[in-house]
Amino acid sequence: MKSRTGKRRHTVIGLLLTALMLFPVYWMVNVSLTPQRDMRKSPPDLLPLHPTFEGYRAVLDDQLPYLGTSLLIGLGTVALTLLLAAPAGFALAKLRPRGTGALGLALLIAQMIPGIVMAMGFYGIFLDLGLLNSWWGLIVADSTIAVPFGVMIFTAFMSGIPGELVSAARIDGAGAWRTFRSVVLPLSRNAIVTVSLFGFLWAWSDFVFANTLDGGGGWKPITLGIYKYIGNNNQEWNAIMATAVVASVPAAVLLVLAQRYVAAGVTAGAVKD
Amino acid sequence: MTVARVDRPRRAPAAAVRASDTGARCLRRRRRLTALAFVAPLLVYLAAFYLYPLYRNLDLSLRDYTVRSFVAGDAPFSGWDNFRTVLGDPTFGPAMRHTMVFTFVSIAFQYAIGLALAVFFNRHFRLSTVLRALFLIPWLLPLIVSASTWSWMFNSESGVVNYLLHFLGVAPVGWLTSPTWALASVIIANIWIGIPFNLVILHSGLQNIPGELYEAAALDGAGAWQQFRRITFPLLRPVSAITLLLGLVYTLKVFDLIWIMTKGGPGDASSTLATWSYQLGFGTLLPRFGPGAAVGDILILIALAFGLLYIRVQRRQES
């Protein structure tokens, strides 16, 4: 009896803590619904009592191309990352060529390099090649955030696939490529989902590469859409926050649809189980 | 990885039966070539899109670039000049200090709050799984979303933070506009973003502590605090080390958040090595790519120092 009320008290405290933690998210939604004339009101309305959708109308008018570009760049980054990381993960986990250890170390170090340093290097290269302000140049740059992570996830996951399955496919006469395509890849669905999720989310959220490499072109992602809003008309905060809400949708969808993959991705590499 | 080692002896006899000694060698070479074919795209990619940009950055930091020579590509080699310029710059001291304060204060709070929450959520009450999932949201949001939301919350006249402080009888604070508070503001926002990461990793570490230990301790009359101090904290030390070091490497290179909220200002009040490097290279109409790249190199060195420490700790835990 005592433990049950204790548990209930825990639930109440948990709800309060979550509310406190998510207050900024709530505030973003609240401001996005606030009419422009009430924006500077003191005290501010803590609840959207007179909600307006003028902010969201501004999103529809101004930001749709940016959202489309971000979608394209996100999907492109996922495709490129999977294409590179899945075969490499298979090789590192099951074929183990010479230098596997060194490559793993290189991938770990690659993840520690600051984004601005990469951005500056990419800027010079893209300037030479005339790739600045191109959407697929941005896909290449964004993929550098996800590829090392992807290889590590695939390697860890495919190491867990029983060697008997791989050798059985071999004995049946399947070459390495057939084994990879028909046996290992279908079994690696969880790894594919995790890598895709994070690859998409990182590309969608990228600001450093976008601002450095794609500041002037016609294909700008949503992060730059918001940034431009803040810079230009920094009075219309309902429009800015409405864009922010819309830009958060992929994160929310991923959390609802694939929560366990998200947790798996966060812990991968950090904790040995 | 153990799996790969287990299946090797099983395959070897089968190959030996089928082929002579030279045949086996031939087979092994073919297998090596196959493996190489699978990693080759990755190797080419790493060379072209990691090593080459890094090389370009290093090259930038060792030459005397102007906008014209940047485009023409004929900047003269200048050795350590850029590094000398950067080290002698009045911004260097503050930027270095802010980087350290930003990193260590962020990490300390993220870890302490993350650990407290992990212990709390480990008690499996109703809704605990759902609420723990909701805690992930700040970490998943695009940084520009979090940064602009916090910017508006910290607004000196109309921000909700000052409004809430008003309730507590505190006078309005110019969070992002005063040199005293700008760094604190970005640190607070960064702590908020980093808590989920710490919570998730530490929580998964707690799962590996056997429940019997707590039961035995409870029988011996140990209270909740005693149990935390004698069991949870010591047994969580390996996971804690990994979390802190990984957090360190990630926090050192935070750029988006500070750039969007304050651009490193007012003045240099919240500039770190990351924002200063960007400021030099891209922040003005007259870019100074050389010094900007030099600051980037210094940042890499610091990140790698902590990164190698992380790898060492992780390797030692694995063995």
C-alpha cells in the first residue's frame, strides 16, 4: 500500500519534471500562436487564449521551398550514407580485412573533428570546383556527419549476426556480394533504420555547412530559412516560432515512430553491453 | 567481433580439404580482395571528404590569404605567422577562457542533472518510459530551433525568463545583451540541450547494476543516499567516464547555438574558439581565412587530446 502511493508520487514528480524540461518547447508553440500585437505584452500570455495562425500562414507563404530543399538534402544524405556505410560495416564485421582496427580508430577520431573546421576546408574545395550553393554539394558535406557513425553502427550490428548464417550462404555457393545482399542486409533492418534516422535528422538540422557552403544559392534548407527570418524581421516572432515548430516535426515524428532506435543510437558506441 | 573469430576455425578445415596449400593462399588473397572491394568506397570517401578538407584547412592556416589569393589560389606560404597573429590577438585569451568555462560548466550540470534524472527514472513508476522518451526532445530538435526559442525566452523586455524572475522579485536581466550574462545564457541553453544525452547513457548504465545489490544494502539498513553513494556511483564510474569525455569532445566544438544566440557577443563576451574561428573566416566582409583556420587547428588539437583520452579509457574498459 505504502509502495503504491510512493509510486504514484513518483509519477507526479516525473510529470512535473517533464513539464519543466519541456517548457521551452511549449513556449515555442505558444509564441507561434500569439498575435503580433500581443507579442510585446507584459505580462506575456502564458496560454494561447487568442490563438492566431498568421505565423503559420507566413510559413506557407515563405518557407515551403526551404522545407522541400531540406527534405531533399535529408533523403540524399541518408542514401549516400547507407550506400557507403552498410558495405563497409559488413566488411569490417565479417570479412575483417587488414587494417580493420586502424580504420575503426580513424572513424572514431573523424567524429571528433569540429564542424567549423570541416566547413572551412569544404569552402575552399567547393570554391575551386564551383560547388558552392549546390544542393548536392551540401548532401556530400552533410554526409560527413553521419558516415563514420553509420559505419560504426553497421559494424557493431553485423558482428552480432551469427557467423553460421554467413558461412552457410557461402557453402550454398553465394559470393560475398550475394551473402551481403540476401542474408546480412535483410537481417540488419534495425541498423538501417537507426542510421537512416540519425542521418536524416542531422542533415535536416545542419546549420554550419548550410550557412557556409549554401548561403547564396536558390536551394537553401530550412535552417537557413529560420536564420534569415531572425536576421531580417526580428519582430515577427510568431512567424519565426511557427517555422521552428514546423522544422521540429521530423524530430517529433521520429521520436513517436522510432523511439527505441533513437535510444539505441544515442547509446551506441558509448556503452558496451 | 567475437563472432567473426569463432567462425574462422570452422571455415578453415573445409577450405583445407578442398584445396592444396597454394589453393588456400589463393583463396585467402581473393577473400582479402573481396573485403577491400567492400571498404574501398568508404576509403575513397574518407580521403576525399575528410582528409582533403582537413588538409585544405591546414594549408589555409599556413598561408597568407587574402580574398583575391583565396580565389586565385596563389597565397604565399607564411609558416607559423597566422598562429602568431592568433596567439597575440586580444580575443585569444577571452575566447580560450570562454571555451573552457562553456565546456566544463555545461558538462558539470548536464552530468549532475542527467544522473539525478537517470536514478529517478530507474524506479519504474507508471509513465516512466513515456516521460523518459519525452526528455529526449531537446536533444533531437534542430539546434537553430532551440537557439531561437531560447533567444526569445531570454529577451530582456518581453522574454518569459525575466517575467518568471519578476515573480521571484528579481530585476530584469539583459541576458543576451549584457556582457556579464551572455555567456551564462548560452551555457544554460546548452545544458538544456545536453541533459537528454547524459540521461540516456547513464540510464542504460544503471540497467547493468544488479538489483540484488540494492536489496542486500536495504537489508543492511542503508538508506537511499547511502545506496547511491556506496553502490550506484562507484559502479557507474566506467559509464560516467565515457559520458563525461564524450560530452567534453562534443561540447568543445559547439558552434551553432552560440552563433545563433549571440554571435559571440556582445563584444567578445560569449565568443569561444569555435565562434571566433568562424567570425574570422566568414563573419565579416573582409574574411581572414588564415587566422580563422589557425584557430580551427588549435580547436582540433584540444578536441583530439580529450578524444584520445576517451579512446584510451574505452579501450581499457573493453579489455
